[in-house]
Amino acid sequence: MKQGFYLLALYILLRGSDSTLLKALQHAGNLTEAAGGPQAISFCNVFFFSSLICGLAMVIHDRSALKRNLPLIEGKAKYYLALQGFSGFFLGPVAFFMALDHLSVVEQTLLFSLTIPLTALAAQWCLKESLPRSFPITCALIIGGLLLCSKGSSPSQAVAGIDGLGIFWALVGVAAFSSSGILARINGQGG
């Protein structure tokens, strides 16, 4: 029980700080490149290592069940599994990185928090699940945060507003992560 609590706390700490750390690394890389040095961090580095770590952790955690169950998957389940992998482990992270390149950490966090309400709507539509009671409050708080964020903290930000390309990539990422979650649910129901 204690080990599970510590692992959950570590996950929350790491997951909560990833945007801030990645943005700081991007900024440091841009400064290094502007000074005539090499680009210290690139999308390929971050994407490759994060995907590698996630993939290895999942495979190592339950490798015996994976060896046993992977050959049993057939038909639509293979298609759903491939689509889930593409949307959740490729398209979502690519959009996440591209959005972070055009948005502040606060804007990116608020936009990506739309993943949960969108997933709930998709679950209602695709899986006939009911919406949680807190759904309207959650949506109102996220939208309120986005409106406040779009006003900007400085006069130059207030004029510029949120970067449209950043919003596009964030919405692509939100849709990718939401569809991955729904496909995971469908795959889980199918065994």
C-alpha cells in the first residue's frame, strides 16, 4: 500500500512538472542556438526518450502477459490497438510539443485540460456512458481560465492574445489523447 502511494506521488510530481521542464529546456536551447552554439534540445530527443521510457516501462511491467496475449488479438481489435497507439503515443505527443512551442505553459496546461471533458463527451457518445455530475463546473472553470489567460499578464500579451497555431496544435493533441482514451476503453471492454 505504501509503495503504491509513493509511486503515485512520484508520478504526479513528474507529470505535473513535465511542461515546465520542457519549456525551460526549449528556452535554454534557443539561447544556446542564438549565441552560435548547437541546439541543445530538439523535439526528436524529447519524443524519442519519452516514448522509449513509456514503452519499456509498459513492456517490462507485464511482459509475460504481453507474450501470451498479443498473438490472440485479431480483427477490429488489432485496428483499434494500432489506432490507439498512433493517437496516444505519436500524434498526441507531437501536438503537445508543437503546442508548447507556441504557447506559454499556463495556456498549454489549460488547453490540454480539455482532454478530460472531451473524453467524457466521447464516452457518452460512443460508449453510452453518463456524464459526471461535475462536468459543467469543470468545463466552466477551464473556459474561465482560458479567457483570463487570453487577456495576458502584460500589455503586449493582451494585444497578441493566444497564438492561433498553438491553439490548433493543442486541439489536435486534445483530440488525439481523447480518442486514445476511448479506444483504450473499447479495447479493455473487448478483453
